[in-house]
Amino acid sequence: MSSSTNDSGTGSISAEVRPDVDAIRQNPRAQVLVVGGGINGIGTFRDLALQGVEVILVERGDYASGASAASSHMIHGGVRYLENGEFRLVRESVQERNRLLRLAPHYVKPLPTTIPIFSTFSGILSAPLRFLTHKQGKAKERGALLIKVGLMGYDSFSRDGGNVPRHKFVGRKKSLQKLPKLRPDVKYTATYYDAAVENPERLALDLVQDALATGPHARTANYVEAIGSNGDAVVLRDTLSGETFEVTADVVVNTTGPWTDLTNAALGEQTHYMGGTKGSHIVLDNKELYDACAGGEVFFENNDGRIVLIYPLNGRVLVGTTDLEADPAEPAVCTEAEVDYFFELVDHVFPTIKVDRPQIVYRYSGIRPLPGHGDTAPGFVSRDYRIEQTPFAKSSRVKQLSLVGGKWTTFRALSEHLANDTLALLGRTRTVSTTDLAIGGGVDFPQGASATTTWVKAHAADLGEARTRVLLGRYGTNAVKVIAHIVAAEETDKPLDTLPGYSTAEIDYLMGEHTVHLSDLVLRRSIIAFVGGLTQEVFDELSTLAARSQGWSDARLASEREQAVSNLRFFHGIVLEAASTTVAGAVN
């Protein structure tokens, strides 16, 4: 069992040989086996690969399809963690935020964040109690003085190498000039900078490709799960074929997030590390709300004391998040009660803007990989991480590490820490630092309008400047690989009939990126579903192109469509039909 929700769709599909899986089966031995392909497992895989370690990564679903796919799409310093007393985490988070703005500028962008404040002194008496006890107590909205003190502390963590502006406080008049749709009783607003990650799943995929580029000592396969142990070996199952095989390693690293205890149980060792909470989000197509955010995040405290957010992303508005107790053995879905909650919090700060269910183009939910927390209120559970050395069942030779906690913002630092601990168990030392190593399409990514224009002109000979600019925005400098693939298709490439912003050769390229299921294409290789672009007609055309690219039989195509339709409806609120008379092109 590894880090995935069920939204990728799995099923036994016989007689299919996958090169990624076959490469592991042909040589089922490595120094390190990483189980769980969320952002932290992938980051650790990349780090170890850069050190020349023989490493295998397996993931039971698609890469970054579990907790990593359910984030708020933010790379943030965690200003609210100051109230929890997690100063080390805040410092590391701010440093990593600044670093990712440099190392992954193709996907990580500065995000101005505004806190609307409706009182001056509120919360001063209750804040110390929250700090000392980590209990929510009676909801008490934080006032200007408390927020000012917090942001001054937050700014102090950015002094070392920071390149984002310090926070600014303004009064009611200037606040309403900038955000005229805010509640008219607003007294102040405080604005500081964090960062948004526009396409986190593609950033994770860049890390996978970085690792594989280091050489054949790094191998990985998605849709392969760890189901048990046998002596010194981990028993793996290919979820497509249902076939099982064994892999031996000197160190096993469990990075399966909320499912860490369940994975350890499958491997034969009972642990009780985890206590994750569920967080849901909705994506709205509401131009009035989009414009009301004025290009930045609105980050505030709701009536119940929960810190929530509204911000424009990829042409839509992301609203989140909840913090509810959850069972990792059950699928996480965004409920109608949570939707009602999101509508209430929009009304809390933008009372004249109406939102309703037809405006929801996408919804999602996931379980945070938090440690067990007893009676501590969910909002006060530590967001920091730790690494446990867990006995590997049935073997005294194999060493095992289990990751507890972790978040998107700190994945590089966490991966460095986890890789260092793994190297120590192997008796090796670090040879390559990731501190200043650009990620994937962030390598030589042009900064600023002038540099972008220069880059586009230099690479526009084949597809023209407009198309080249789109591909640069979509893939960073990895756009050169996409362009080469499109050019190689020559006259067979053409814009999609239903989605002319993409072309047939580009979809073929995406299907070659470790893409196993139709769901992978629409949910993680692209943002088509996220922004509400997955109409029935688009789904039908993409299904046909996916089948042609992969050589799927009619039966396989029908299965893929059925799985995708079921998962899109259940997990994301997207209603499509599996059967269609317009789909053609599969291989019999």
C-alpha cells in the first residue's frame, strides 16, 4: 500500500508489458527502495539518484496522485505556524519558498497575500492560551495588533536570502480602494508575499524525470504497490496485470504519507505514527470573485477560527480548506456540507458576491500526512516532519525509515534530510547538493518579459511565437522537448477539434510521460479537468487520442473511459458519460 487515493483508477489488465515495471523485474535488487511516489518520495528518489545510489521508487497509483494532489497549490512559509510555536518549521518553510521561486520559476510564482482585519485588539488574550495549550477554544478573530506582531516575526525569517517584499499594513480607505468588494466594516488589511505552485503535479513529474536522467541506477514505476514482505524482500504487485514480484534492498524508505501505518502493516510491522486530517477545496468559475481578489490571495480567519483562503489560479478561483478528522482507509471526498462551508466563508469577506454550485468546475479532497495528535485540535497539529527508523518485519538485515509528516513547501529540505539519513545507513556521504539545483523546466527559465520574448524568438522557428510562448508557460524550458516531438510528427499534428489550445502531437507526448490511465492525462499531465475544460466532447476526443497513442484495444479503451468517468464523478464532481458513439480509433 502506498500513497494514492483511488482517483487514478486501477484494474487488472493482462498481457501488457510496461517497460518501467519490466526494468525492475529484470533486476529486482537495489540499495534503496522508496515506497510512495508523492512529492516527498519523489524528492527523496531524485536526491538519492543524484548521489549515484541504486534506487527504485514505486507508487501504487500515479505520481503525486494522493495527498500531493490535494494541496492548496501553495508554497508558503506558514505564518500561522508561529502561533503553534513551530519556529524551526517557519524558518525552513520561508527559506524553501524563496529557494523554489528560484529553482522552479516555471511553476512557482510570487503570490501577494492579503489578510482582511475587522478589529484592532481581538484575540490578544486568547492567543497565549492557544500557543501554550494548542487547543482551539472559543473562536476569536485575530485583531490587527496580533497580526502585526506575527507578520513582523514572519518578515524576520525572510532576511537571509529573501527576495520578496516585507508586509504592508493599510487602513480601511486604502483597503477598499484595492479590494472594493470586501466587507465594508474592514478596519485594516495586511499584505505579505508567499508563492503559488500553478501545476504541482507537473512539478512532481519534473523531479521524476530529473532522477531518471541521472542514469540507469535510478528506476521507477507507477501503479505498483507494496503488499507484503518475504524475508529480506518487499513483495510488489503490478496493479495493471495483477502479477506480483519481489525486490530486495538494503534500505526501505516508506514515504506513503497518510498511509504510512497501513504500508508498515502490509510489510509486517505495526506502527501508530499517523493522524491525518482531511482538507477539501473547490474551484469556481466566477469572474466577479476572480476580479475581487485583485490578482492575489485573500487569507483570513473564518467565524469558526479556521484559517481559510480564496485566490485566483489558472483563470479560476480556488477556495479552501477544511480541517476534519479522517480515516486514511476511506476515500477522501469533498462533501456537500464542505461546499456550504466554502460558500459561507466567501460571504464572510465578499458579502455582495454570490456563489452557487453550478459555478463549481472542480472539487477535490485529501488527507494531510500529519502525526497522531490525541485531543489536540486539528488546526494545531504540527505540520513539521520527523523520520522514524522502523524495524523491517522478518529481517534484521534490512533497514527501514518511515516519514511522518511533510508538506509541499519543504519537500526539497525534507528530501535532503531523508536522503542523508538513508546515506548514513548505507555508509555513504553526500556528493551532490540540491540547494541550488534547478528543477526540470526551471533550468535556464527566462526571467522577465524581455528574457521571455528572447527565449520565445530563439525557439519559434518551427511552431511560431504564439504557440511557443504557450508551451513555455506550460512546461518551462522542457518545452523544447515538446516542440521536438511535435515537429517530428510533421503533417500529422493538428489542433484538437474540441480544445484547440492543445494539439494531437502534444497529447501524444503527454501520453508518453509514464501515463498509464486516461485519468492521468486529464488530471495530472494537464490541468484540463482542474479548470473545467473537460466537457463530454473534449473527453471523447482525448480518449480517442490516448487510445491511438498507446495502442489500446476497444476493450481497454472502454475500461479506461469507465474508470475515468467513475473517478471524475466521485472525487471531483465532474459528470460525464462513459459510452459514446463518437469515440473511434482504438486498436483491435
